[in-house]
Amino acid sequence: MIVRSFQLADYQPLSGLLEDVLTEECYEDTMQAIARQIGWDSDLVLVAEQDDEIVGMVMGTIDNNTGYFYRVAVANGHQRKGIGKSLIAALKQRFLIRRVNKIMITVDIHNEVVLPVYESAGYRASDFSRTPHRLAILKKISG
């Protein structure tokens, strides 16, 4: 398994993976956030690839010089094999290279179930952002 930056050719398989493992509302929110993040800084969207198949993804963003994990997802059949932890570690390295002041995990109703993955990767409750802070990648576009 390799972890690498998202590439445009990954869009369809990534979309399919997310549609399989996320709720409809979470899928829609996540795809919008991914599109915005790719436009701003695609190096913070990573995929896990195994046997030429996208089996996981993690997305983060930097807001006010704080690195935020936004979403991590691993394909059914590939969960509980360390892929999520590998993705989290790779994104953490990207944050560290960019010298963010702090790294936080954005907590919403959709990712409560994966918080133990972050905890097993060494994060604590104090690293979870449960405030109504709205990341720039999530703000609605006014028109």
C-alpha cells in the first residue's frame, strides 16, 4: 500500500469509495470540501492505493496556521488494517513541513465513529475541535 497525493484521475474512484462508506449527507459535504481544498492546496488530500485501487483517503486543510484533519475514510474490506493510521501519519507530516502552529481534528456528527483511529494514532481529546468553528473549506459560497 502506498499513500500519495490526490491526482485528478483519482476523482471517480475516490467518489465511489466515499459514496460507499459515508452517509449521503456526509458524502455531499465531503465532496464539496474536497473540491474546494483541491482548488486551494491539493497536497492536503491524500489517497491510499493498493493493487491499483484507491482504498482510503484523508483530507485536511490549514486555517489560521492550524492544520485540521477534516475527513478520513477507508474502503469496506480494508478497514482495521492500519490504512487509516498510515493516512493520518502522512497528512501529519505535510502539516509539520508547513510549520503549522497546531494540529487539530475537526469533529462533526459524521466522524465521531472514527475518533478512536485518531486516538490510536496518538491524538487526545484536547486535539479534537468540537466548537462551531467553520473551516474556510466548509463555508457556503454566497451568491
